[in-house]
Amino acid sequence: MKVLIPSPLLSYTGKSEVDASGATLTELLADLDHQYPGLRFRVINEQDQIRPHMRFFINGEQVFDLAHPLRTTDAVYLVQALSGG
């Protein structure tokens, strides 16, 4: 499936859209980390939770559960929240 990568993580992938597979978000992240080592750590913390500044959208809907099931036709968007004043 296609995964849209935010600009701050392009140093890992080199492109804004990549292909990855997995039956859940956890498996998808494992595949992404296999292809692009270090990427998962920028998205998931040491407690296996989504980092506060990261968001997942699947087919336009925000998802908070890493066990969320995926289909091969899903569009996955990884979004990094901006902060500042």
C-alpha cells in the first residue's frame, strides 16, 4: 500500500510516497523500518506508543490504535504536527 511520508522524515526515505505492507499499523511500521532503518523510532516511542507529534490517517480518518487493521487498498498518511507560537 502507499504511505505518504511527512517532510521531516524524508531524510530516511528520500521520497514523499513509499510502498509498504502489513495487516496492521504495527506491521506496516515494521516493514517501513526494515526498508528505512530508524524511521519507526521517529514515529513510535520506547513504550510502543505513537509519539505526541505524529498522527496516522487511513483513508482520511485519524487512527490512534497501532493494532488497526489495514487493507492493501488503504491510503496511509503519516503526518507530523507542527508546534510553535
